[in-house]
Amino acid sequence: MKNRIKQVKVANTVTIREAMLCIDKSALGVALLVDPHTDRFTGLVTDGDIRRALLNGLGLENPVSHVSRPNPIIANKEMSVEEISDLLSEPIRIVPVLDDDEKVVDLAIFDKRAYLPIAEPQFGEAELKYVSECVLTGWVSSAGRFVKKFEDLFAAFCGTKFAVTTTNGTAALHLSMLALEIGSGDEVIVPSLTFISTANAVTFTGAKPVFVDSEPYTWNIDPAGIEKAITSRTKAIIPVHLYGHPADMDPILEIANKYGLAVVEDAAEAHGALYKGKKVGSLGDMGVFSFFGNKIITTGEGGMIITDKKELAEKVRILRDHGMDTRQRYWHPVLGYNYRMTNIQAALGVAQMERIDQILMKKIEIAKFYREELGCIKGIILPPEADWAKNVYWLFSILIDEDQLCFTRDQMMEELKQKKVETRPFFPPVHNQPVYTTCQKLPIAENLSSRGLSLPSSPNLSIGSIKNIAGYIKDFVGCSVERGYI
Ligand SMILES: *Cc1c(COP(=O)(O)O)cnc(C)c1O
């Protein structure tokens, strides 16, 4: 980078010809002008500025000061990478980063082909420090101070009495079913539009997942469909808070109450989301979370069960530890599993809990910017936020209204892929998955699944990138401000 800075700097006393030579050599389309004595940044000139000056009849031997920009955009080295990248755009491709002496210490360069991932973790000093502590002290397995600490922090965050860590979210779901003593001959109601592990956790126990259609607005399980699916074998309901938006819990809890069913919330995608002011996961008998690498916070792989019920928490703790008696080592009254989280995973988790509020704020801010950019495009349907809900927008997801647009969701995804923007299609409905294929028709889940896609939603995503993504979508939709659509 030092070399790059040297190449792009030129004394502010040179001629236009010399500045052009500098631009030519650095191939960045810009020359940074500096005071030849103090090396202080005094302005910049782009190849476009020079071209326009020449067309206006200015000669090459004139001083470059005649064409330099009066107020170029600059950054200070104290600014965050985020703040600096927000200054960059298609027309502003280079921003010099200055120190307090106004000397150029770095260059921020706009690279529109940089690949934008759907989600990536946000780590900092604390993650490194706590994981290092595990390695340095040797506490790398499932004993160690971070496991308990992570559980305590997470229970406090969700407002429940107990939290139990697990190896991953699927294991947490499986344990929740086992703790409720669900097994062969039982049925558990799940939405069809979800990630497959919601249903698999039921199947692992020998019970049968019964698939219910979605609500068109929230994309979550339709409470009316639940009641129709109940039989004498039904034992539990697993509502999923899809893509960060809470399921409509009150009618679900009412039905569960009426028929004596347990409720396990699959909150793997919705840490911190609120249903009528309460944290999701804390409303049912148990709530389950995932800390996979692309989830709201991550421990690499990891999961958690939260509950207010002491006896369920205790059962889960025994089942995740080989079914071992808590008072007698190597004594196993029940069939258990090894579903314990490691201290290394929990170390990451503790560090992530220090930034979870900040991550959630960023997710919500990202959603706000996407809404502003995409809000008025005909044919693009934005994600829900019911008036009783706080959506945390795990992945900012949209629907393509194929009646209004002349392309499919898959064509939109292909277009964005060409622009180096990663997207994800909605989950295929589980009732149509090869491992489950039922003859059911669940038209809303099927329809949402074929029309939905998720856009990049990393907490690291810059506002500039959102503008670019929205720009690609607007271009593809072919509606622009001039055409009066937006
Ligand atoms: C990610 C996810 C899970 C599973 O979590 P893992 O930690 O990957 O096992 C379960 N349900 C939903 C809805 C998910 O999105």
C-alpha cells in the first residue's frame, strides 16, 4: 500500500501533463496533490477533471492547481472501515485516508466486483482473547468457565431462568423433543416452510412431523392450519420464527393450551426478536437457538435451549451428557447423547454476547436502508413486520411478484450472481423434500418458497453496498425514477 500511495501522489506545483503521467502510471484514475515541502494533502484531480479541462481549451503546461477539485471527499484514519467504505461509490472510486497531520496514510478504493456474501460473522478482539484463553489454559473441551457464562448471559438476554448449550441447533431441537418424551407413535406439528432440521429433530425420535402451511403475510406457520392438523397422537407444536420475524404466538399458545400440547419455539433465526415485547424463545415451553456461522451470532457450530421450567432444563442437561446421573459418574439411567458445547465454542459465544445488541441494531439498520431503496419498486414485496412484532431480519428477504414482473426469482438470483452478490432462495418446503415427500399440497408455503430470496445481510455490510445491490435490482426490474415507478 505504501508504494501505491507513493505512485498516486504528486506535488501540487506540477503541470497538468505531469499529473496526467502520474494518473497514467498508477492506473487508479486519480492523482493526489500534496504540498512538496510538508507532504500534506491539498487536493486531488481525476482523469475526468483533466479531460474536461482539455476540452475547454486549457493547455497541458498549465499548473494542475487550475483543474484540481476544491472539496474532495476525504477520510480520517480514526474512521471505521464501515464509515470509510460508505464514502465510496461508482463516481467516488478513491478516497484518501489522512492522519491528523493531513498526510495520506491509506487509500480506500471502490471495488464494485468485490463479492458480497449473504452473511458473515463479525469478530473482534474479545473473540480472539477468550478463545486464546481456552487454548492457553487447556480448557478446550466441554468443561471450563465459558460454558456456564454463555448460558447465564443468554438466559439473561432472553429473560428465561435456564439456558443449556448444545453442539448445534439441530441437537438442541432433538433434545427438546426427547425432554418432552416424544417418540414413536407421536405427532409433532411443524411448518413446512423451514430449514429441514425442524422436522428432522422430530423424526430422530421416531415421531412423525406433520406439516402445516404458512400465513401469507408473516411467512410463518398458520395457526388456523395447526388446529386442523391436530389428532389424538399430537404431542407438540414447533413454530419457527422464519428469517427473524416472530410467528404469531398467542393463537398458537391458545391452541396448545386447549389441546394440552407442548410448544417448542425454533428461534434459530431470530435471536432478540420480540413478540408483543417479549423475546422469542421465551414464550413456549422451550426455545431453541442456533449459532451456526451465518446465524445472528455464532460459535462456529452451536446451539442453545432456553426454558423457565427447571425439570425440563435438568432433563436436557442429562440427555446431552450421555444420560449420565448427575450424582453418580458413569451411571446412566436413560439413553443419552453427547451433545455438549465446547469451552472454545462458548468462548466465542461469550464474546458474541458482548456485541449482540450492536449486531441486532445493525441488522435493523440494514433492513431500513433496504426498505428505503427497494420500497417503491413494483413487483418486489418487502419482508413483514407485524405491528405486534419486532423483526430482527436475520436475512433481509424479499418476494418476487411474478404477476407484475417478467422474470422469475431464479433469474433475479442469476442476475445478482453475475454482479457478485450472493443470494439464497427460500427453503424448499419440507413436505416436498425427498426424505419426506408427502402427497400434501401446501399452496402458500410452495408459493412463498418459489418466489422468495434473501439478500446480503452481514453486520459488516456497508450502506454503500446496499445501494449497489438495490441499484442492480432496480436496473433488472427496469423501473427507474424517470419511468415514474419509484
Ligand atoms: C439453522 C437452523 C436450524 C439448525 O441449526 P444448526 O445449528 O445448523 O443445527 C434449525 N432451524 C432453523 C429454522 C434454522 O434456520
